[in-house]
Amino acid sequence: MAMEELRRGLSRWKRYHIKVHLADEALLLPLTVRPCDTLSDLRAQLVGQGVSSWRRTFYYNSRPLPDHQTVREARLQDGSVLLLLSDTR
């Protein structure tokens, strides 16, 4: 039990350096994320960099990722690349 608490405590400090590939603009943007960050948090970081993610979906390994999902749940690792594609609906 104590080991699990320690692991959870350390994950608060853990950081992953990932990239977001914006297919429409042919851009690759670096982001620093934590395991507990959600995809919505990543969207907010992109907005902070002047990139709108409105009506776009994140994909990882060909899977669409819902906004409520965390970095940990999406199984992102240090060096992962997310694809951000416009919704075609």
C-alpha cells in the first residue's frame, strides 16, 4: 500500500515531453504533460500557443482520444506523437 501511495505521489511530478502533429498546418508542436493531465488540458496548452483545436480530434496509434481521458489512460509515453485532425462532420 505504501509503495502505491509513493508511486502516485511521484507521478504528480513526472513530466512527459510529447509532440502534437497538426496535419492541416504540417506543424509538429512540443508539449510537456503530466500523467494526470486530460486531453482537454492539452487543448488548453495548444490555445496558449495560439493553436485552436476547435472541431479537431486527437488520435494516438490510430485511436481517437476523448477529451476526458488522461495522459496515463491514453498510455502516452515520453516522446509520443499525437495527431490532431479536423473533424470531417
